[in-house]
Amino acid sequence: MSRALPPVPKDVSRSVSQFLNSLRETVQIQAGMGRGNTLDRAVTFRDLKKAIGTDDLSSVATKSATGVVTAFNDPMPTKPTNFAAFGMFNMVGLEWDRPKADWYAATEIYRVDVTDDLTATPVFSEAEYVGTSATGFFSDLVEPARTFVYWARHLNRDYQAGDISSPEGTRASTSESPEQVLVKFSEEVAGSNNFKWLRSDLSIMDTINRTLQGSGLGDSGLADLINGSATLSDMLAEQAMSEALSKHTQTESIQQQFAKNYARLSGGIHAAVNADEAYVLRIQELESKWENDLGNIVDAKITEFDTVLSSAEGAIAQAIRNFTVDYDGTNVSLQQLASTTASQGGVYEAQWGVKTSVAGLQGGVGFLNDGTQTSFVVDAQTFAVTGGNENVFPFIIKDGKTVIDKAFIQDAEIYNLLAANIVAERVKVGLSFSSPSITGGSIDGATLTIGDRFSVSQDGIMRTRDGFFEGNVAAKSGYLENVRIDESCTIEGTLYAQNIEGDIVDRTVIVVDREIEVGPREVYILIQGTISPGLLGATEERVLVVSGIALDHQGGGGSTSNFDVYLRLDGSVVQKFHSHNVEEEGSVTVQLGCHIPKGTAEHTFAVELRPDVNDNILVQQSAIVADVFKTGSTFKNVSGLHY
């Protein structure tokens, strides 16, 4: 079985991705695919039958005197220590001190959602079960922008639960995703007066009207005057002021013209006052125009509008500057705004800004303070801070991307991080960590899985398909199957074995269950067979020893008898025993031996009994034994049969 399910496709929606990731993690844990605690893997009845020979659960556990089913009689678990929770975007990470005691099996996690009432103080009895982990870390997959209260409690191997981490629980919140925050903040900025002015037409009349309506002074006489004029030029005309109860008008106009070309300066200062309000307007226009016979027109204009207004409803002080160039149908404009307003409706605003428009492309910068918050909006495709540098600037926003050369950030929430080098004092990973190489450090309280051939559980159980050890291996207990030891092996305790070949001894026996009489000059085979190379024959010289041969004189022809016993190896006599006048009814025990040369060939051996002429020999009841030994290293400098 594969060690992991395929990852969730990236093209699915975020909510579906969260669900599929949770489902994927659950399936991998239950199927034992390398995720989570190995104790959480689902066990089938087939597993039980294979492991312990039975699928009867009642025969696996034992019952105490109180009738509680238990298998280990473990002590009650201790209270979790250093339990902490930290929120991410789509999950909450939980960590605690993993107990080192033998009784520890796992830790249960519970939670209560308090998103709808952040002042709530839930208790453990209200909590729902979330999951179990034995690694000292748990990832709870949840939605962004949620707040939870968590509890933890340990389980022993009898699955008895201990005390909870704390009565009040541990609180943690997930963050809104950057996409959610961007959408929310973008809607707020787009709905602000600051942004609306930046995106509005570069019309002085429109700007004045926007200010009057926004401040609640849209019913003033100034508003009536402006609404009755299509352009500032109309307002310069004397008849536009005819309905003012009290007014003063000062106008000026200078114009020079040549054919269709002209240069003009016009302007005026208008003041009006009555029982309800008082205001002053100052308007000035500078314009130059060139036109040829083909109808090509080039026009340049600077328009200035200053106004102050005071009334019982509020006050306005505003200055607007418009710079406009029209070149053969292409308009290039810039507007400067400085405005302060206050009204009895509680509308207070101080606004400053510059906006531009070139051939329909508009952008600018605006600052607004409404007494509750300030807003600084830059409406530009590229924004940069040079920092005094000439080539590489430290801060640039371009094409929707922000580029920062160096930054010191106290807190940062990043949904997707692509980095070449990361240096951190502490890194917490909620779901998974992938890397082709990990150098240094230690892994505590986790399950380590490498491919489908190697794993180490948090209980210290290592499973591997193959292993090669060049150093020392120390083990207190265990078992080995099909093991080969190429060099020396020292056993200082007791060796128990059902079958030992080669290095110690190999033995065969011929049982003589009755007395056998062998007549004169007969050749009688006492034992014979074939010796294979075995495990050591090719590299080690061995020794053949035949013992347990019991022979007796059986009379006939005299009071003594003689006989020969030969040991043959591959047909050749390698040792001979000759009796010397064995007395009547006498008994002789014979033992023979020889060296077996090393090699891969098989060797035949045989032991022959040959009575002498006129002698009968009786083979007594016994066990004739043939042993093959390795020539060991215990004896040194062995010699004999000499004076």
C-alpha cells in the first residue's frame, strides 16, 4: 500500500480544500499511511488473527475484580503540562509535554467554538471531541477567522483518561486569509470619500459640489450659485450674482488675440453675506490657445478656485487648482485640492490631494482626516521609495506586487511563503513538512516515515526493510530470523538452540540393539556415510571422530583373539586399531579419528571390523557415534606420543 494519498488538487475552492485535507489526514491515519500516531491505525480482525492467533476480543483483555476490562493495570494518567494553542489560517496547532512514562498511550483533544460570543467562558462538559495524538502535537483543521477554547487529557494504555489540562481551557483564534482581508479593506477604501475623489472627474464644479453635499451644506446660497452655473466662466459673469442680498464683485479680464490664437487672463472675487451665511469666492483663469486652418487645436489652462463659507450649519475653506493641456484632442490634467469642512451634523473633514488624468489614465494621491480615522490613498500603478539610492530602491509596488529589499517585521501573517533561505529560532508546522534534506537537530515525540521501507513510531518501534550497521548494535531482548554471522560471535550467557550446524558439531548414530557375531576373516562395516562440506567445509579443516565401538572375544581356537578395525576416508585407510591377544570373554572399546581437509567436495567414510583367522568377534550392544567438529582455536602447540 502507498504511504500517502495524492495531495488535494490546487484548483479546488478553499472551503472544499479544507474538507478534503481533513478527510485525507483521517484516512491516512486510519490506514497507517505514515500520518499521526501508529496507535490510531485501524486494526482489522484479520490483523488480530495474524498477530495473536485469535479474533476473539474477549480473550485478549482481562477483567479486574470490579469487572472493568483492562490489559495493563496502568496508573491513572497525569495532568497535561505546558499545553498551548496557536492559530494559523486554516488550523490551530496544539502542543504539550509528551509523558515519557510506560503507561502513556495518547492525548485526547476537545474544543468549544466561541466565535459568536468571544466573552463566553465555556466548561469542559460542553466541549466536543476533536482527535487524538501521541506525538505531543496536534493540528486541528478549522475555518479561518474562528476562535476556540481547547482542553487536553492523557490516556493510559487501558484508555483511562486523566485530568484535563485546565478548568478554563486554552483559547486560540485562526486568522482571516489575506484574500478575505484584501477584499474587506478594498471595499472600505473604495467606499471612502478619499478614493471617490481620486477616481472622480477632474472638474472643479464637481469637486465643489461633492464638498458641499458631503458636509451637509448643499442648501446654502453658495450651492445655489454653483448649481446655476455650468462652468467657472459662467460664475465670472455679473448676472450670476444678481440674486445675492448683499454682494461685492470685482472682475478683471485681459485678452490678446491674433487670428484664431489668443491669450487670456480672467478672474473675479465675489463676496456675499446675509442673515443665514457669508461666503467669498475667488476665481482666476489663465488660458492660451493655438489653432491652425486644419482645425488642430492646442490649449493650455490654469484654473484656480478659492472659497470660504460660514453659516449656522457649518463652514468650508477650500482651494482647488486645475492644470489642463489639450493637444489635438488628447487631454492632460492635474488637480490640486486642499479642503477643510465642519458642520453641525458632526461631519468634519480635512482633505488634501493631487490627481492626474492623461488620455483617460487617471491616478493620484490623497490624504483625508474625518476626526475618527485618517486615510492616505495612492492611486498609482507603481509606487516606490528610493531611500536615497540611485539603482536599487528598497521599496516598490508595481503590477500588484510589493517588493521590499530589507524589512524588520514584528508580526507577519503570510498565506503562501516562497523563500530561498529561512533562519528562525523556532518553526511550527501544522500539517506537513517536506524537504529533500534535513541536517542536524532532533525529532521529539513524532512518527518518522521514510518512503514505504522505514518508519520509527513515537513509541520507539523501528521498522525497516533492510539494514546495514557498521558500528555496534546493543539489544536487551528480541529475536532474529535467518541470520548470518560472517565473523566471530561471543555468547557469554547460555545458548539454547534446536538445531546447530557447522561451527559446533554434527553427529550421527548407529544403534547396535543386539549382539552381532562376526566370523574369521570377514569384513564387517560398523558405520559408513558421506560427509558434505556444510557451512564451513570450504574454508575450515574439520575433524571426524568415531566412538562407542564395543567388541568382545567370542572364543574358538584358543584362549585369546585378534582383530583389526579400520577407519577409511574416501576409501583410504586413515587409522587402524589392532587388538593384541584379547583374552577369552574380554571386551575392547575402540575410538578412531582423522582430519577432513577443507574444500567443497563431499567425503565418504567407513569403519570396518576384520577378525583374525580362527577368531570370532562379538559386536556388543552399544551406540556407535560419528562426530564432525570444526578445528577450533582453543588448543595450541599440541603434540604427543613422544618421550
